[in-house]
Amino acid sequence: MLEHPSLRLRQWSKSADTEGEPTWLRLIADADGRRLGAVRLRGVPASSWFFWLRSARLDVVETDDDSELMQMRQSWSLFNVWELSDAEDMHVGSVYARTLISSLGDCLAYVQRGERGDVRIVDPTGIEIAVIRACESDSVELTFHGAQTANPFLRMMLLACAIAMNPSPDSM
């Protein structure tokens, strides 16, 4: 999935897992609309103001065999922080509202929100490495730029940033 130059994230839809438990899915497709994977939220999203007290977990899977690509866990804190782990549960980094931080504590990128709702993600020197923008009424597109985005862990961080902007069905 991460090898594609751009990814489209659809809106959340409700389904059920194999045990009949409620599951929310957010499909991920390539620029041509071919399904590449999904973001999965299990359970029922809370609509009360206590929701911010619980820890949320999102699983990102690839379509071929539903193999896990990464996990996102929302930390309980005053700040909206998502901790990102790869499929082997190794910490990749943290996604803050305006900053992406590596597992070593290095700043990887800054998030800059535009007036029209588009989002530019720039490296610490100010070079654009990704753009997130609405492309249809039901999806956003994440487009990777530059040679440094060949790093799959940076691409995971950029995808996590795009997901974190609409992390649950209640945030729509």
C-alpha cells in the first residue's frame, strides 16, 4: 500500500467482524479507486464527552490478506497524540496535531493547515513532503512528494497523520 504515490481515504462505514461485533471501516484506495486496505475501529464509538478519557486503537490492514500494516493508539493526555507501531508492534513515532516525531524523538515534519482545508506537511527545513486535501465528497487524498518519502516508516507516519484528522465515525 505504501508504495503508491497517493492514497485516498474514504469516510467511515459500519460493518461487523466475523464474530458479529460492530466494526467501523475506513477504506484506503489508490488514485484509480482500487482498494488497497482499510482502517479498522472495533466497537461502538462513544458519543459522550467521556470519550477523550478512553484510549482508542485503530488498525490499518492491507487488502490482499488483511495483514496488519500498522496500529495507531491514542494516548490519554491533554494533547491529541497518536502513537504509531508497525505490524511487529515496534514503535514508529508519534503524531501530534502539528508535528510528527520519530521513535527516537526527532522531529520529522510539521503540519500546516491551509485556509481552504488543505494540509501541507513539510520537513524541518520547510520542504513539502506530502499534501492532504479533499478530493471527493466522501474522501481525502494523501499525496507523497520528494525522495525522502521513499522511507516506508515516514510514509506510515504521513498516513497516520491523514487518518488522525478524522480518527473515528463521531469526528465526521
